[in-house]
Amino acid sequence: MDGKVVVITGASGALGSVVAQTAFSHGARIACIDHAASQSPPTAGRIELGGIDLTDAAQANKAIDAATAHFGRLDALINIAGGFAFEAVADGDAKTWQRMYALNVLTALNASQAALPHLAASPAGRIVNIGAMGALQAGPGMGPYAASKAGVHRLTEALAAEWKGKVTVNAVLPSTIDTPANRASMPQADFGKWVTPEELANVILFLASDAASAVTGALLPVSGRV
């Protein structure tokens, strides 16, 4: 990743922060986009663009353009921004489905549409999305989330087909990620079987690297030790 310019959405979250730090430690120049307010001043190799609502296409375009202008190019977009909700279908609320679609699909769509012209100008443009193993077969309470992540899978495949030869587009499909929030919500689980953010970050950054030049349209399971 040395010298690559990478935009990471959802960069202040449990996974996003690890991906950002790992990319930076491997020599990438990174732009961290998040809904949360920015806390750090820009440096030569890192900028933070806070207060960005990626469900709004205009804000997504503004943020991506600002990142590209700052570094002079864009090589990879990693779409981590998203959300989770657990709700049964029968007694659930349609607003939950709309919120999951907005947070998981629209954020990736808007950021990708904004980034594609810049990525196509790179000799190795990359998009990496975050899907979910749980979207392959939804269990109880997983309907809204799984449906939205299935949308991310189809978005990945469509973009990969449309931009083949110009930009690679792939998605990782993690099982449960070992985060403080997941530990708190499932205290009886065997955390040792979960995927760590560091493990997932390594797979994401492989797909964003030159080494993955022949991989596009892949939905790559990252299932830990389940």
C-alpha cells in the first residue's frame, strides 16, 4: 500500500479505525470520512473529513472531491460506513428497513459513484465493500440488516461488471467481528471464534492492493474460526 491514496468511510468505528491505522502503517496516504466530527488536524499523510452524511450524494461527492484534491489522486475506496439493527419481521417497523438500506447500501453507492471517475484515472483503482456472511442466509431478527447487506453484495457485483478493466470492485463478507459492542451484546459467546478487526483489515487491504489486480466481483467470506 506504500504511496497509495486510500479513502476510508466509517473510519472512526471499531473496524474503520483499524483499517485506517493498518493502511497508514503500510505507507498509504489516507482520507478518513465519518459522520462523527473530525478530531485531528490534517498531516502530510492523513486527513479527517468529519460531519459527513454519506446517505446524501452531494455530501459524498464533496468529501471524495476534497480528499482527491488534497492528495492529488485516489487509488482506493474502502466503504466501511454502515449500521446494524436486530428486529423480527412480523412486528418490526418499515423504518428500520429504510434505515438499514440508507446506512449500508446508499452510503456505499454514493461514495462509489463519487469516487469512480477518480479511481478510473488511477493505474490500479480499487473499491472494497463490507458485506456480511449473515446476508447469505438470514436468521431470526436479521431481516432488515441481511437484506441491506445483500444489496451491498449485488452492488459490488454490478459495479465490478460495469467497470471491469478500469476499477476492481470486491466485498469482504465477515462473520461476527470481535468488537466491544458485539462482546457486550453477546457476552456468552466464544469470542475466540470471531474475526478480529486486524484480521479483516488485512484481507480488505489485500483487495485494495496491487496484488489483487486479477480479482474483481468477488464476495470473499472471512469467517474466522467458526
